[in-house]
Amino acid sequence: MAPTLSILLPLLPLLTPSTAACTRESLLASAQTYIAAQKSGNTSSLPLSPTFKHLHNNKERPLSTSLLSTPRSLSLVRSTADTTSCASYTMWISTSSPAPYVVGTQLRHDNDTSTISVIDTIAATTGDLFFDAKKTLGYVIDEVQGSVDVLCQFDSLGTMPDSHEIRVVDGKVKYVHTITALKIG
């Protein structure tokens, strides 16, 4: 007995290879596209999904008013990839004008890297203070690099968006990088 078309049709998407699967390479390529957009101050090359959302220090903001809208010279860039969550984390530092920044950004994708569904950034600049963790908002794990980034919010002194990147080498915590945004004064 031959299978009917109604049985085979739902299986068709499983048989069609994805052109932008959630591989480490495609996630890091997407992160490089994000970095290129930051360096140029032009977001037109970012492949945004129809349901795209941009968060800056835990608040939804238009991409047109984001840090991405201003070109920046970056003195340090590091990216990690989480193929399970289809996400990447990129930390960058700019020590030049118009203002110095330390930024941690998670790019999130829906099942493949053909589009970016969320750009979630914690950005610290002159006047921001340190923190005490209370609430986890999201994380990205890079199993190859042994790294995890956690976006969280510290509420002990007010609402403070924060990013913690932790790297384990030879079974021990080797590096911890934090970015906290809190205006003082």
C-alpha cells in the first residue's frame, strides 16, 4: 500500500535542508555581521526577522536609537556561540569617542541563523556602577570555548542591567567578565 500525499506532506520540511542552520560557524558569522554593523553605524545589513525585538539594558528600544546607530572603533571583540539555544554572545569594548563603552550583546535566532529575532544588549559607560546579582534573564553557552554569558538584573540598589561572562578552562573558572549599567549622581 502506497503512502498517501496527506501523510507525506507534513514530513516535507524535515526532508528539506536548512540553508542557515544553527551551527557554531553560522552563529559566529551572524555575530560578525553584528560587529560590522556596529563599526559602520549602519544596521541595514542585519537580517532581522519580522518579529524582531531590540533590548538595551533590559528595556525595549527602537534599533534606530541604539548604540548600533553610531559608528564605533572597537578595541576588543570576543564572541561565543550556543548551538542549542541558537544564540551568540558578543562582548566589545570601545575606548574612543563619542563615549567609552563595554558592551555585552546576545543575538537570538528562531531555529536557524537566516534572521536575527532579538538583539539584547547590556551596555555600561561612564557613570555606571558595580552590582549584586538577583535575577537571571537569559544565557548563552559555548560548549567549545567553555564559556557562558548570563544577562541578569540586580535590584539591591535599583534596577541595574548586567552581563556576566564566565569561562572555564581545565575544569576551573579561569575568566569572569562583567558589564553593569547604573547611572550614579
